[in-house]
Amino acid sequence: MFLRVQSEAKKGTSDPVEVKPVANDGAFVSQPQSQPQSRPQEAGPSYRPTDAKAGQYTELKMALHQRLLDMINLSVIDRMEPEEFRREIGEMVRELLLEENRPLNLSERTQLVDDILDELLGLGPLEPLLKDNTITDILVNGYANVFVERAGLLEHTPVTFKDDRHLLRIIDKIVAAVGRRVDESSPMVDARLADGSRVNAIIPPLAVDGPLLSIRKFAKIPINMDTLVEFGSLPATFAELLRGIVRCRRNVLISGGTGTGKTTMLNAMSAFIDERERIVTIEDAAELQLQQVHVARLETRPPNIEGKGEISQRELVRNALRMRPDRIIVGEVRGGEAFDMLQAMNTGHEGSMTTIHANACRDALTRLEQMIGMAGFDLPARSMRGQIASALHVIIQIERMSDGKRRLISLNEITGMEGEVVTMHEIFKFRRRATDADGTIHGEFVATGIRPQFMNEFETRGIEVSPDMFEPNRSME
Ligand SMILES: Nc1ncnc2c1ncn2[C@@H]1O[C@H](COP(=O)(O)OP(=O)(O)OP(=O)(O)O)[C@@H](O)[C@H]1O
Ligand SMILES: [Mg+2]
């Protein structure tokens, strides 16, 4: 098994490396030198040798990459040991650099070989961003604009793709790996990277200015409740209460806008579930990282290219009921499964949890009602609300604020119905005091003074919490 194409190997050692347009799939066509690469001017962390040299470096890398494509036998890449592949590519790069009379020192050459390997095997310019653990989201708006989210705030990066075709090629690679495709007939796709990161891609004509790629990176070390407290997302007292809520099997709904940390909170809360319980999780893209041993994970299936074979969350919730779960956790309710989830909560699967996309607890209830409607039953509003009121016990609202911090801003208990209305009381909230010019928010977490009804349940089960926890207006850290 040779990596080097035998007849090309000789040729490869005699031709000088030059930048020339090559008509392959267009992904790595070298740009003529007369067309300078457009590159955002923003300062920021650089992921390649910087600015003035960046163009040259990219040119060199692209040229070498192109030459390597001619020199190597692509069909054996998958069958080679990564170390062997790396060694051979390293050797070839060194030869090519010698011919080109571009002496690079060892660390420069290692970097170049790494970059080329990334281009050949991985996801090109995305690789350094994927490796950077401080980044939580990667957002690509066409080939020339790549943004990332760090510590809750968006930043423009100097990373670019060669052109939109290069970007499309990378998108293709991502979606092909999960057996999907992206083209004019299916211009939007959800996929997942091998490391578990969640991906959405949408291409023209739906994306007006070029392909759009959004990646929610998978947290290698998931954020747990202690970390959330450390980050100031909630005070330790709230965490203590949440622990009790999970322990005494209250049904919980976590509400928040997009990217506010709903899944993270669900994951952190689920850690309070007893090891001895059987947990079934249902998600559209498996993101939860439960630490318990007894977890049965289910994931929906999108329709295939002919539009067939879809398995929805709703079907999975129903199936889960036949799997003897102690608790059911639905990653996020979006549609008719809300009805089945509430039914499950009402019929002996107490302690179940889910999240919902809404900007306030009251809105979450309205959305839930709409979702029950999607299940296709013509239920009168009163009975839908009755279902909600008897199934749900606690709603938590989280928000990502202008300072980039995510906070638990409201914890509510549902207490029943009054006439046609679901009644709930706010137990804890975040009280915002002031905002600095730089967006920093000042405020405090306080109790409203209402002692929740679930405290009776706490007592029955012997769950103790600080007695002054519900004292009104006492600021908590
Ligand atoms: N309290 C927090 N402090 C700092 N970072 C957080 C916090 N909560 C979540 N994150 C990070 O923010 C990102 C979004 O979190 P998460 O996936 O939980 O949000 P979400 O509301 O479920 O998003 P979506 O609406 O896309 O499903 C993740 O990368 C996560 O690691
Ligand atoms: Mg989520």
C-alpha cells in the first residue's frame, strides 16, 4: 500500500512548486496572485501566521496541498494509520519545500504539515476553531466572515475560506459523514461532527449571501451545577433548591431563548437524579451528557433524501413509555411531543424534565399550549391548561444578558388553576440594578418571600434546605 502515486512520485520531485490555477472541484484552486484574498481587517486572535505573511502562507499551503493531491493516492488515505500518513506527508512536504527553496524551521514546517493534514483530512480552516476550547459556537457567514462565541460574546475572527466553493466543500464533507447531502434540492441540513458538535448548514438560494454554517460545539467537559454557580449564573442557594426539586421528583420545564443555556442547565440538573433510576433521554441531536450508568439515549431521525423514514420526538416519547423509564428527559419540546410529555408527567413519570424556547415563564406556558395543539387533538383551552397545571411543577427562566453572562432569572412554581388561568408564583428572581457602559450588569439574586408548596414534599422526603432561603429581598451570592 503506497501513499505516493508511483508514477507521479518522480515527477513530484522535479517540478518546482508554483502557484497555478488547477481545475479540480474548485475547492483548492489557487488564486491568481493578482487577486489579493479578501480578509477581514479586525484585530483578534490569529489562527495562522499573521496578516502580511498570511496571504503568502495560504498561497504556499494551497500550492503544496494541490501538489500533494497529485502526488498521493487518495484511495489509501482511509486505510493508513494516521501516524504513518502524517510521516509520509511530512516527508513529501519537506521535499517540496526544498525544491521550492523555502527553508522553514522545524516548528514552521510542523505547523504547515498540520495545516495541510487538516485540509486533507479534516475541516480545513474550521479545525483550529474546533480545537480551541474557549470557543462555544462557530458561525460562518459566507467564505470571508467567520464569527465565534467566547464567554457569551460574539467575535469576528481572521479565519476565512478560499471562496464559497471551498466552504461548500467543507459543508459537504460534514453532512456526507452523517449520510446526508446539501444541494439545491435540500439546501438546509442538520448534522453532527464526530466529536458531537451540532451543525446546521443552509446554502443559496435560501442563504442569500453565500453558505451559512452554524456549529454549537460539544463541551468536552460539560458545565455542571458547581461551574454554573462559579460563573455566577445562579447562587449556590438556588442550586441547593434545584437539587431538592430534582430529588423530590418535581416535573421541571426550563425556558430560555436560543443559546441561553437551556440544554446546559438540563444537563446540570439531571446530575441530581439518583443512580438507581432508569432515565430515558430523547433529543433531536444527542447533546446531553448524563453521568448516571442507567441511561437509555434516543435520538430522532430526519427523513431521508426521498423524504421518508422520519422518526419524530413524539414517536420516541411514546416509545419511551414502553421502556419502563423512571424519568423521561426530552432535550427540547418543539411540537406535538409536548402533549405526550405532559401525559407522561401526569401518569407516573414524575421527575421528568424538558426545555422550551420562550422568553418568559408565562410565554413558555402559552407556547406549550400551542404545541399541545400541534398534537392534533381538538382540546378546549381549559383542559389543555388543566393538563399543564397538573403536570408541571416548576418553570425556570434563563437569559443571556448583554454582558454575555447567562443567568437563571426566575424560578416559578405552578400551583394550579384559577378559572381558565394557570397560576404560578415566582419564588426566586434576578433583580437587575444597573448596567455599565460596557454592558456589565449589576444586580442580585433574591427570594420573593413566597414559600413554595413543594417544601411539603421536601419535608416528607427528608430533604433539608437552609431555613432562611425564602427570606424576601435578601441578596444571595
Ligand atoms: N451559564 C453559562 N455560562 C457560560 N456558558 C454557558 C452557560 N450555559 C451554557 N453555556 C454555553 O453556551 C452555549 C449554549 O448553551 P446551550 O447549548 O445549553 O444553550 P441552549 O439554550 O440549549 O441553546 P439552543 O437554543 O441552541 O438549543 C454552550 O456552548 C454552553 O457551553
Ligand atoms: Mg439546547
